[in-house]
Amino acid sequence: MRLLLAAVGRLKAGAERDFAARYLDRLEQAGRGVGLSAVEVIEIKDSRARDIARRRLEEAIALANVIPDGALTVVLDSHGENIESAAFAREIRAWRDSGREVAAFVIGGQDGLGDEIKRRADFSLAFGAATWPHQFVRIMLLEQLYRAATILAGHPYHRE
């Protein structure tokens, strides 16, 4: 199964980009052994619309355009499911084993995700009830995907 991360906004040079790159590299290496064949990150330009609703709509359209037809779509949303890492790994295993070719993880911009994308989602994932900067969410998602791959591989990175 191929993994796609579609995120509004770009990581600027510095610690955030370096940290994301570190987990992306680890994920690509660990993922190969457990049937996660490739990882692609697509950055969507922030909308410059003045109205929040219009920004969300424009960003939702741009995100929808990069999600392949038939992809399992996971949105990152503070109102989504807050699950433990081992349960997340089990979800990824089930998605992979179901024959889905692509799992698309979608991260909104500063104003969150538009309702159009949320309605399209097969799964809504939260990293707690707190609101996180979208750059941090990307890093946390990459770490959790890496952790899931190590759990599936039986690697000792994850400790209960």
C-alpha cells in the first residue's frame, strides 16, 4: 500500500523540516518490510482568500485534486478518533490487507479542513483534543506512521 500525505502549507527550512525528513526517511525504510511500498508528501499552497470559509473551500478543492480515486482517506482533525499507537498500527494493517492501493492522510491549514474533505473521509484521526499547528501535526503523523510500521514489523521501537 502506498502512503500519501497531502498537507496545506509548506515546512520552512529548519528544525521542523529536518524533523519531518528524519521520520519520513525512517518510515520509508521500515515501511518496505511491512507492505508500505512508498511514501509521497504533497504540499498544497495556502489559500490567500480573506474569508475563512473561502480559504477552507479553496484548500479543500486543492486537496481533493491530489487524492487518487479509490484511496482510503484519513483526515487529521481535533474531533477525530484519538487512538493508541498499537490500535493505529492495526488500522493500517487492516487497510493494507483490504487491498487498498493508497492511504491518503490529509492535513488542513491554519483554519482546518473544509467540510467537503471531512465528508469524504473514511477515517478521522486526532492527536488529542488540543489544537496543534499544522506543521507539528505533519511531524506527529510521520512519527506515528513510522511507529506503526515498526509495530507491524515487531521492531522494539514501540514500548507498551
